[in-house]
Amino acid sequence: MTRVGTQSNIAQKPLDYRPLSLLRLSELIYRDADAEALRELHANRPLFRVNRSNPLLMADYLVHLKQRHIAYEWCGQDCMVLEKAYDLTLAKFFNLPLEGDAGMESGKTEGSDCRYYYKAFHDYAVTQLKRPSSQDVVRTEYLSAALLQKMVMRHFYLSCLEGRRQAQKFVKRYAWRLDGRTLYIWLPVEMPSRRCQAWLRDRIPDVDPKRPGERDRVQAIVNRLITKRRIFSLEQLGHHGRETSLSSNPGPPSIEEGISAEGLAGSLAEEKADNIEYQRPAIQSLGKARLRQLVCRIFADLVRERYEAKGIAADFGLSKATFSRFAGNRWSSASDKTAACPVPDLWRNFAHILASHDVFRKAAREAGVWRRVCDVVSAATNREGV
């Protein structure tokens, strides 16, 4: 007699992805590399909202971002960079590793691996939503979609910066050290490093690295002194051999374009590590690699609203006093006389960066912290900084 209904010959019912929440889909993507879950999200979930128009799929939303004038500005008014930014962002949220690739376990993948981005989204969304109950399904789905849209837009902006960085074929970033501080200046790639300092010193007198906006002022002078060169596509040259004026194109990028996927925190971490000899002895003892990790950890905890000075200090073997001087959360500025401590080193450096670049100044004003930034910069210029 033949037995039927055994476990070995019952076909497993395929998973129905339609009723799954966005958080569940993202979990299947990053945990199981589930291509069907990824297809469901991209093909059937119009999660992205623009004004009062109908919700859009992710690819359509990226097209919308690409068509905005601000995106054209982010890409340095370069259509090729804009296309590159679109491709980079789509890859971040669409590319799964090939079958058999160890991926997240090995840390080695070809190009972007969307699992990293969906894991970051999932973990952040769960934290923000406080693990809501199943009775809150509609609200949870709506807020999850809003968080994903915010993340996609941020990564599109970062992709614009990365595209501009990759497009720079003729310039290099030079660290000009003056009076214990560093100005990062873009110079022609063929200029020997040993000549850069003398060239700058001879042509740009009265440089004060402590002055807000000084890096931009110096870079503007360099831009005027150096012929600007650029690679053009045939489309950019126009029809019928029409010439394009080189003088009207953007010059070497500012620090904003030097920031890639690591973001502003990563850029500041690199700057602190590059100037480790100017840090306090206890911070120097960490070494460059640990110092980078420390700065990135500080900003990561701030973003997650989990900043605890005591815990970070313990993890990096620093005393409470040392950490307070480096990145403490209790200090006074020029307009605040109630606290006893001066502005810590990291926040002083961060304020100078925000005050020295147009993009960051605008962001600080929109966030309502510009006055605080000015206070920190003012306090720092009245004492010797690190």
C-alpha cells in the first residue's frame, strides 16, 4: 500500500508576498537575499509620495529626483554625473549578490549590495517605530514608507557627491598645514606634492586657517589662477560643432564633493586622523585607525539618539576627563556662560566645517542651529585650538 501525505512528497506552499509589510519585506531581503521580496517591493509597492500626486514606485521616484533642478546643482550641472547618481542609487536598493556569493558574511561583494541598505533601513525603522503592535498596521506601514523615502533621497544626494568625485580627473586634494591647522585645497593632479606648499604660499598671502570661510576663499583664488579643465561628452559639446566655453564650467570641488558614502562624519574622522599629531596625548595614543572609529562611533550614536559619553569613553579606554575635552556633551560657548567647560575639540572642528561651506551653512540655518555654530566658532577663535 502506498502512503501519501508524507513530509517528503508534500510540496511547500510558496510564500505570498502581497500581504507582507514593508518591514517584513526588508527583513527577507537582507536576511535571506530573497529576490522575490525585492521584486515585490520594486514592482508592486508605490510607497513614495511627491506633493499630492499618486504614490510612486522607487524607480519612478528616483526619476523624479533626477529631474529636479536641485539635483542638477548637486551634480555640478553635469548631466553625465546626474545619470551616474541615478544608477548608483538604484544599485544601492536593487542589486543582490550573485548566487553563491558569501556577501554580508564575507564582507566581499561586486558593486553595491542592497542587503546592507535594507538592513540599515529595517534596524532604524524598528528603533523609530518602537516595535508597534499589530493593531497599528496602517500607521506602521505609512511611517515605514516615509522613513524609506527619506533614506532613498539621502542616498541619492550622496550618490550625486560620489558621482562628482569620480568625475574629477584632473585635480587632487592637498592638505595645506598652517599654524597647527589644515586647509584641504584642490590642485592640478600633475603638480608635484613637494611644490604645492611653496606654490600656495607664494601666491596667496595672509592666510588665516582659523578664519571662518578661509578654505573657500583660498580655493576661489586657486580657481582663478589655474586654467580649469574638464572632460566633455559629445552630447555636451552640442550640435554642428558648437564650442563650449570652459571658463563657464565649475572649477575644482569644495569639501562637500570630497564626501562620499561615508558622509560628513567620515570626512571629519579622516581629518582628525590625518592630524593626529595635533591631538591631545591621550587621543594620540589611540592611533589613527582607532581615532577614526571613535569619531564615526560618536556620530553614529548621535544619529541613533543613543549618545552616552561614559559608555563610549569606556569602550575606547579613555578617561572621563579626556573624553569630555574631546567630545563631551556639557560645555559652554560665547553666548552661554552657565556651563563650566569650554567647547570640546571635536565640536569646535565640526562647527568650523559647518561655518566654512555654503551647503553646510544653509543646512545649519534650516535646522535652526546656525547661531549656536557661530557661537562655537567665535569661542574657538579666542583660544588656542587643537
